[in-house]
Amino acid sequence: MVAPERRTRADLIAAAAIAVVVVLAAGVIWLRSDARGTTSITAETPATPADTALSIPENVTEIWRADSASTGRPVVAGGAVVTAEGGAVIGRDRDTGTQLWNYTRDLPLCGVIGAWNSVVSVYHDGRGCGAVTELAGADGARVAQRSSDADDAVVLSEDGTYVTSRGMDRMELWRSDLVRTLEFGRVDAPVNPNTQPRSGCELVSSASSSTRLAVLERCPDEPADRLSVLNPAPKDNTEPDEYGSSVLADLDPGVTGAKVLAVAGDRTAVYLPAGPSTGARVGVFDGSGTPIAMHPVPADVSADSKVVKVGSVYSWWTGSRVIALGATDFVPRWTIEGAIGPGALMAGQMLVPVDGAIAVHDLSTGAEVRRIAVDRAGEQSPITSAVVGTVLLEQRGDDLVALR
């Protein structure tokens, strides 16, 4: 029979020391973790999908409003309306504005966007705007998280398949589990050198579809902006796969200030300002970035012009009007003068914010049907809109306003 092993005083001291080290290590990990500065309160009763509105109201009044400086445009996900301010992202009941869930971090928000029935919230940490959390829209539960190098300010967009986070020097695309499918531009510590097609270029604007990413770059020593068309999900996310790339000076040597408007399938629409030999145009480019059509448009386009998909058209708000572009060919269909935002779709018709009202337009012809009076108390454009059920949402500066 083997005698039981006796623990000595030295054994006890060693065990105690190990326990202290483990506790200290756990404490350090907690102090450095995201959880320390995060509050997550999920919904007791999740939001439910909204029924589609069957008609447009004769009159509307404000039913609630909330601070939402970090959304930029109304965000709807999983039946909830989402507002964001400071470090807080809040899911709200669409009818009352009551808080359903709350996700707050002790970091400033860079932006929030709705995608995949979820809310993608991007925070600024020591690596730039690269701390990302995906939340279920209905109840605020965390779906996925990621962290990566990023610029100090980013523009977020989504195409139904990918979310794009674009800074001045670097951009990334993410799929629905927040796995990165592409990095483009500046790479601080590349695993393999010379994987990017160019360096030192400013990323001016972009848009994407499930099969194409179009990027306008402003590169040193080039006479005009460069349009590059890429695979949004190449085999290796660190090695961009270009279908085509060309400098727009080939179209007009004096053109500056171009902007990608939208990508549909493998076609890209680009606003081309007036140059020495041409007027302002919407250029349509094929899947390799080759121009296939040019459509004249008015030249007075604001730097903060916006494009949203509204039913069968892309609504391009130029700063003073809406130009409807065909959803597949980008041919200009009709124009609405005096618009103060790109509008939204409700009950098969287009609702466009105008001074003191919401103009209801026929989506196929652009003809105005009627106007719904709205008192915005002097709030200025641009006003971006969205519809959830029978509620019309307007982003007015830093406020999100719900109307019904």
C-alpha cells in the first residue's frame, strides 16, 4: 500500500502563488477586455416584423423623436428603429420610441448601419474606427464582433451582401458574420508585401453589389480620379482582385470631383462633373470599368449628394432635386425639383421631403400625386427618410423623428 503524499509548507506556498498569478492574469484580461467598458441590455420582448403599409396617410404628426447623431440616416433592423448617440446604440419600439434594448461602450461611435436584419456598430479605439459589433435588430443580442486597423473616420454602406467601411486611406468589406472579405488601400503591417495594386491613394467614394466593388481613387501624379472595379470577395482578402482600373482623364482631361453613385450587378454609375469639353454626366461603366453610356444631367450637384434605392429606381438627391435612375441601367427616368432629401418608398409610391411637406410621387412616372403637410420648424436639408410599417422616419440633423 502506497502512503498518501504529504503536502509540505513549500507546496502550499507554491500553490498559493500560482493562484495569485491566475487571479492577477484574469484581472488584467478583464481590465483590457471589451466587456469591462460595455453594457448590454437585451429586449425582454423582441420587436416583431412590421406589416407593409397598404396606403399613404392623408396627414401625419410627430409621434416621437430621439437623439441620433451617429446614424446619418434612419436605421431599421428586425422590426426595431435604432438610434445612436455617444457610445450608445438603442433599439426602439417603432410606434412609441420606447427603448427595447441598449448596447453601450465607453468608446465613441464612428457610425451605425442596418444590414442583414442586424445593426452594425463601429466604434473608435486605439486602432481607429475598427472596433465593430453586430447586434440582432429585434432584441439587441450580440451576433458577432471584430477588431482591425482602420482610419479615424469612416463611411459605412451596405448592398445586402456586404458592409463596406471606407476611410480616406483604407477600406474593408465584411460579410454577415463580420469576417473580412477584402482590405484595400493602406496596410500597416502586410503579411505579404506589394499585394495592393497602388499605394498613397485617397479613397474618394465607393459603392458595391454582391459581385462588384467600385472605388474612386485620387492617386499622386495622376491627372484625374481613378475608377477601379474589384471583386468584393477575392480568394485572399489581403490581395485585391481588380477587374479593371483606369484614370477618368481619358474621358475628359479636366474632370475633377467625380463620385460613385451606385453599383447594380456588374454595372457602375458615376457622376462626372462638367469639364472643359463636356457637360455634367452620369457615366455607366461595365464590369471591367469600361464606359458604355453617358447621360447628361444638371451640373449643380452638392458635395453631400445622396443615393438610395427606392423600389425600381435609385433616387439620387443632388442637393436641390431628385433624379431617378433606372435600377439596372442607370438611365435618368424623371426629376423632382425642390427636394430636400432622396425620399423613401411607401405603399408603392415615392415619398420625397420638400420644404414644409412630404411630396407623394408616382414611382413609374415621377408625377406628383399630392402633398402631406409637415412642420419641421426650420430644420434644414438634407433629410433622409425610411418607412417601417405605417411609420415614416426622418433623420433631421442629429435628431430622428417618427411621423404617422
